[in-house]
Amino acid sequence: MEILGATLRVCVDDLETAVPFYERLAGVRALRFERGGVSVAAIGCFLLMSGPESELEVLRKVAATIAVKDVEETGRVLTDLGARVIAGPVATPGGRNLIALHPDGSVYEYADRNG
């Protein structure tokens, strides 16, 4: 399993207000999309999310998104190490992802760019 990087997940009340700050901080323009009623802006290593509290409550439980080379392989490694895959792998606009519960109780999203 190869970890390529991590994305920090940030829930914000007002995406339009938050985006300019993070664009200047990261030095890149936001890539925007909608997912399940949540507005998302990917800006460098930050993933800003805004939407209904019921949706954000679930998203807040995921500590970070970890980029990996291959989600299928990652799922096998995580399971072998005692983690539990609780969702996925599923296709996303940028590749595939899965959500895993680590033995310590932490929840992470793992994502690849393989379609």
C-alpha cells in the first residue's frame, strides 16, 4: 500500500466566504463539486464542505482523506492490520474511495484516482 498524501477535511458554514481565504492560503484555485447535497471545494490539501447539518454530522466523523495508489490493495492491507472497511470501495468523480474504521476508533477515507 502506498500513501501519496492527505487532505484535511474542513466543514464550513459559508463556502463562498471560506473559499477565497483558502485559495490565497494554498495558492491555488478551488475545484468545486456537489456530493449528496453537500457543496465541496478542493483547494490544495484542504477539502471544504458546506451543507445541511445532517450531512455534515456524518462527514465530521472522517478525520482525513488519504490519497493512495490503489484502493483495492489498501482495503486488503487495512483488513489484514485489523481495520474494518465500513463503506466502499465505490466510484467517485475522481476515482474510487473507501471508508475505514481503524482499531483505535479513528475513521479515514482512502481515495485513489483509478476509475
